Amino acid sequence: MTTPDAAPPQWRVPTTPPAHDPALFARAMRDMRLTWRARGILAELATGYTPGQEPTVSELISLTRAERLAAEGRDAFRKAVGELRSLGYLTPDATTASGVGERLVVDLAPAADARLIPQRYGHSPLTDGS
């Protein structure tokens, strides 16, 4: 909901869906190697920005508490980004490889090796337990 005098968002909402493979994205969102926090950041970066217009890590970390509202703190954000980088879900853009204000590129290829929770024997997603 917006009001007439509300400022436009800092990062525009894309008008087209992301080009990521939906199956890989679903596997990434269920990858048990990632914390819930890291999955949320991955979802944000994978679906929330026009390609080439993504914010840098420094821009996201520098948001004030008021701008972040209920979002994670800076240290928690840094830790989750590190987790995503260590598994290969986020890689530095080649133009900012120095690491200063780096823009990270989402790569869902590591989801092919995702550790998923196996289906329990005798249960199916459609059973109601009766």
C-alpha cells in the first residue's frame, strides 16, 4: 500500500518474473545445508531485483534499523551471506571482485546437490493421518 507522498522504493520491483529454473529455486529453498535466514536472503536476491540492478552487500548492510524494520541485524546478515557464498549460491560480480561494495550474483546450480529432508516411510504429502 502506498500513499501519495510516499517515496519510491530504493530498489525497483521487477516487472517480469526471474529467469531462474523453478525446480532449482524450489530445491534451494529446501536445502537443509542453509539456515532459514540464508534461505530468506537467497529468495530476496533471486526474485526481488531486475538483473543488473541488485543492491550491493554494502548497501544492504548499511540500511538503518528504521529502514530494515523487522529484518535481521547487520552481523546476522553478514553471516548468512557468508554461508551462501561458501556453498556457491552467491558469487561476486566480476566487475566488483575487490569485495568493496560488491554486487553478488545468484547462482542456483548448488541446489542440484541440495540436502533435502527425505520423505518418511508410509507417509505421503496428501495423507491426513487418519
